[in-house]
Amino acid sequence: MTTFGFLFMVSSLVFVWGLTIWCFKKVLTAPPDDHVVKPPDSLGG
């Protein structure tokens, strides 16, 4: 494997794992279900 191939593989893995951790963090720190933001009355809220 060339140096460029190795760097590309490492950067791809870092990106995928970073995105995975970011998504899990967003889901696990979501507001509770009772905190529902209602739309404005002009939209039928």
C-alpha cells in the first residue's frame, strides 16, 4: 500500500467514526419527549 493510500484510509476512518460519534451524541442528548415545540398558529399549531 502506498503512503497516499494509507493516509486516505486513515482519514476516511477518522471521518466515519467522527460522524458516528457526533450522531450518537446528538441522539442521546436530545430533549425529553415532553419538550415539544409547537408550530405557530399560522401553520395550524
